[in-house]
Amino acid sequence: MATEMIEQAIAATVAYYGQPPLQGLVTFLDTKKVKPIMRRGRKHWGYTWEKVGFRHVGWTGSGLMAFQLPLEGFPPPQEPAGFGAPHNDFRTEQHLAADVAEFEWMIAA
């Protein structure tokens, strides 16, 4: 269930924002606040994220586990599950181009 929700959230994010970042997505996990599962007699954190395709890539300076989903692990873009009503929430290429132009202006300033 949790893996499906994560996959749907990523697919909806790609549908809304377009092409994902070249570095993929990164998420962090606090082992003090999340219960581990037991695998082969050892505590294992982040199993749900790993099932989705995230890989444990290291630790932050404050002790959080860092997980990365590379581009090849992204699901195809899809509107959120159960979102059947007509809507104007999903961004068009025109909206994205305007955002890029605004960002470039901010950098140049």
C-alpha cells in the first residue's frame, strides 16, 4: 500500500512538473522516528522506499539516511489516482516556460 502511494505521488509530480531533475529525487529518513523492519535478523530502515526503486546513497551530517531515485526508476507521468473531475491543476508547457523565464531573470539579477 505505501509503495503504491509513493509511486502514484511520483507519477503525479512528473505529470504536474514535467521532466524530473537529472539527479532524480532524494528523500531522507530519520531512523529515530521510523520503525525498522527485521530482515535476516537485522534491523532494516527504508525498505518501502527501496521497493519503489530508491537506493540508500549515504547519511547526512545530522544522521539522516539519504535515498535517491534515479531517472530510470521513475514511473510514467500520471494524474493522481481517483482524480476524475475536470480540472486545471496540471501545468501546461506555457506555464513551465514562464516559470523558467522567471527563474532565469532571478539568477541574472
